[in-house]
Amino acid sequence: MKERWEIILSGVGGQGLIVSGSILGEAATIYENKNATLTSSYGTETRGTFTKSDIIISDGDIYYPEVMKEDAVLALAQVAYNRYVGSLDEEAVLIYDSGLVEDVKASRAKQLGFPITDIARELGNPAVANIVALGIIVKLTGVVSPEAVVKAIEGRFIKKPRVVELNTKAFNRGMELVKD
Amino acid sequence: MEQNRRIRFIQGNEAIAEGAIAAGARFYAGYPITPSSEVAEVSSVRLPQVGGLYVQMEDEIGSIAAIIGASVAGKKSYTATSGPGFSLMQENLGVAVMAEVPCVIIDVQRSGPSTGLATKPAQGDVMQSRWGTHGDHGIIVISPSSVQDCYDLTIQAFNLSEKYRTPVIFLADEIVGHMREKAVLWEPSPDQIINRKKPTCDPKDYKPFKPDEDGIAPLAAYGSEYVFRVSGSTHDETGFANSKPDNADRFIRHYTDKIEKNKKDIVILRRFNLEDAEYAIVTFGCSTRSALEAMKIARNMGKKVGVLQLVTLWPFADDGVRELCRKVKGVVVPEMNLGQVIREVKRVNENNIPIVGVNKVNSEAITPFEILAGIEEVER
């Protein structure tokens, strides 16, 4: 098992990346007794401009809470994709929304495109694109167990059973998108 | 899971609000400002649940005035702000010093001066927290470096505030305030909580500014049978204005001495790998995280690097830093400002060892690699 996982969730404000990052952090810390940090960079606008969250997950202490070497990057917008496509190395995986990122470029990183937001729409709400993406990330990396994520979803939306159901469905759908 | 111990994945600002409530605070008055607003948000929900009161004020001048009032009425009280609001609070901070009113002021630092970059971090309020209000006085300033610190040290801030009858400044920053991290919210036992001394004398004999043998005067509550006066004017033991030179001299020295002469009790330092260190990083707040990462990388390279974290910024840890400067060959001081703490480190550097600042004011966190470059500089 890797000692330190470094993951970036990027897109534009309003896509729920801090929520999905928090669910990942809760899964790691509350349900798997690991350490995790989540730091976000955002503008003064609430929606529409570039935003990213850095998530570090480790069995040991986490000092510097920002990503130094990306293991996985999620890009849910062209502006986010453009930011990372050129700078990642071979060991990183770049996951992008193929319905939103139209201009795909060459990268040293392994690139995987999925119609994330379209799938979320099919499930009934484009707002769960962040959770579909979380399923992809967890399946690809194994950074936390799927069970811990489901528990974190249940814990976070404890008073809203329908929200739990939709998000769990979105998470499982994301997992299924990744072929073994 | 034990009932009195909750593991949460929350922001530093949320942990500050939870820490305040765990410490017994029951009154918040404030004016929301990025990057401190979550302290207000969580307090507005949580305080009413525990019988407390949350008030959103018209501005920061009113906010600190309200918490001073609530505190003399007997409730532990606090406010949270950032640079622009902290500037507005400076005059009434002096009132809290002069009237010896326990209260906790949380400043989640952002890039300044003025409005600056509202969502971006900085550590530029170090000297303002020490000297921002006019006149000689002592002050306690505590700086957290993790979400757990935000909880634990907020409790400590209230304890010191109550013990020394003084405002305490909790000097956080955008990185620590907004970062989400694992925190254990533990329920303090009664012996882990300090409450202000109350008078036991006959109400007609009560002198609100007459120190006991420990140097601190008991504080009655407004609305009780003890009737007393507090104001911003220089006063004597009775609380009434007194302009005699010997009285002014006594009280102004008292405001400084009650803090500076109790450093042993107040100051918290954390030492990492300093036993065999040849070079040290002296750090505080968010930069501690970069410093510890730099230490880890340097140790892997075979360099004997240690870290001294100033959890308490003020009163300054003269003895601890002086001792460090006697032991190591060089010191690096990373700060997200142009060099505020480094002045204090240099002040106690008796052997004139090399001291290098790593200073960054572009709104981005100092990286471990920038600190490593600083270490290379002192090695030369």
C-alpha cells in the first residue's frame, strides 16, 4: 500500500467537488482510521470559475497539505483539464469528463475519459456527477474501500434517505465504469 | 466509539467553534468575513443548542464591544474575523486589556493590507496581534497548525483568558481555517476547564482591579450583587479614573507583567527532532506543515534538521529560542509575510549564528522545497 496518496479534484465552482472531497476524506478518516487533508483553492466568485481541491490520504502523519506529486487528477471542465494535461508525469492518471472536455490533448499521464455528467443526468440529477467521479477514482486507485465511501455518504445525508439512495447509485455507477 | 469522543473530518474554523463551546463559551458576536465565516456559521447553529447566544453585529467595532459586555456579565465570549475586521477591533481590544476582560478574538489571517485577497492566506498579522492596539500591554497570541489544534488550542485560549483576565488572540490563517482534516472532539472534564476567579468578599468591599497574591483580581459579573465600573480610562483598584503618576505606572506595568512574568505557564513550544539537529526551522501556524515536510525530506537526505514550532507567538518564547540559537549552526524562519517573527528570533540570537528568512507574500503557501533552499543558504 502506498504511504501517501495525492489526488486533485478540479473543475469549476458549483460542481460539488468540495463535497465529494469531503466524502472521500470522511471515508478515510472516520471509517478507515487513516489521516486525510482537504484544501481548496477558489476565487471570490461562488460559481463558474476554476476551482480545485487537493486531497491527501495517508496511513502516517500528513504535514504539507498540498499536492506535490499527483497520483490522480479529476478534471470536470475544459479549463481544469487544460491546467493539468501538460504537467502530469507517467505515474499519474488524468480522469476527465468526456462530455465537457472537447479538446483532448497528448499527455504523459494515463488519460481516461468518461461521460460523467451525462451519466449523472441519466441517473436523474447532473449534480451527482461529482459522486460518479468519486466512484471512478476509488475503483481506479483503491485509496479507500467502497464500503467506507458508502458509509460516509450515509453518514453525511443521514436524514435524507432519497439523497443517500441517489448518491450511492451514482457512486456504484462510477465504479462500474472502470473495467478491471 | 466513546460517547465523549467524536472523530470528525471538518474545517479548522468549525473546530474553533466547537472548541469554544467545549471551553464553556456561550456568547458570540461577530460580523462574518472570509476566511473566518465558518466560525460564525457553526456558532450560530451550535450556541443556541447549548443555551448560548449568537448575535450578528453591524460591524467589527460593535462585535468586540458586545463580547466585552457579555464577558463582564459573566459569560465566556468570543468573536472571529480577518484582517480588515481585526484592524477595526484594535481600539476596543485595548478596552479589554485596560478593563482586564477575558475574551477570545479569532483572527483567521488573509492576504492584506486592506481588503487584499479575501480568499487567500497570509501570516501578516503577527505584529498587529502584539502591538495593534496602542499603549504598553501584554497579550497572549496562540497560533494553530492543524484542525486538531483549532479545537485543542481554542480551549487553551479560553483557559488562559480566564486565568489571566485578559483578551487572548487566536491567530489562525486561511490554510488552517479552511483545511478539512481529522479532528477528535473530546469532551473536557471540569478540571481541564479554567473559569475566572469570582470575588468572595462582601459586595461593598469589592475592588474589581485589586490583584490577589497571584497578581490577578477576581472578576464579578454585571447583574450580580457586586456593583462595579469598568472603562477605558486609567483607573485605580476601585475602577474609578485615577490620573496620579504612581497609579498609572503601577497599572501599565501590571498589564505587561501579568503576561510576561508568567511565560513559563503560558508559552507552548513544540520540538521536532531537535536533539541532534544542526539546523533548525523556527515556525508557526500553517507554515509549520511545510517546515515539518521540509524536515522529513532533509532527514531522508541525511541532513540533521529539526523544527521548533511557536504555538504561542506572544509572549515570545525568548528562552526557548535563545537556547535553540546556542545549540544549532543556523536557523531558517519561514513566514507568509516579509519578516515579522524573524525579528524576534534575531533579537535573542546571542552568538550571531546565520538566520535566514523564507518569506512569501504572493498568497501561496510556502512549499517544503523553498524551506529546503533556505536550509542550503544557512549551510553556506
